[in-house]
Amino acid sequence: MGAYARRDYASAAEQLKIHVEQRRDDDAARLYLCCAYLSTGRPYDAELQLDFIEQADRPGFRDQVDWYNAMCLTCSGQYGRAVEQADKILAAKTHTYKVEAQRLKEALQAK
């Protein structure tokens, strides 16, 4: 986490990848790995980490998975799908990232 804290996302990704290979159930580390991948321009690798978290179906990171899926779609140029993901977040009764989803949707629709 030292590399991540220093914003050395490439090194953080390398170290976090090793960690999650050894501790496959560490969803928090996978989420950090997802963010490190996004920060280094690797949205497809980031999305793979979110898939692992979703498939495990453990509680705790649902809102983050929704939001970072929207980020992966945006970063990979899939703007229509990113708007759909933002709409999914906006349709939820409560969601941690509602404000961000609305901003994302507006920004993408302005393109």
C-alpha cells in the first residue's frame, strides 16, 4: 500500500496483483488493484478485478463495484454502456455514488 499511497500506481498494481493471487478473497485489495489499473490506463484489467469481487458475492463492496464498472466502461470508450451503468446507479433507492453517477451521465451526454 506504500506505493499506492505515493501514487506510484504501476508499482502498486504489481504488488497488489501478487497479493490477490495469494489471497484471492481479499476484496479490498482487489478494489485497490482495480483503481491502480484504472490509473495506469488498464480498464480491462480493472474490470476483471471487479468481476472477481462480483462473483464472490460477499457483502460490502456492491456500490464500489457499480461505480468502478462505470469508470472502466468510460475509460475504455464504451460511453453508451457507461451511461447505462450510471442509470443503474441512479435507479437504486440508495447508492454511495449517486451524485457522481449523475455528473458522469451529464458529462457523457454532453459529448
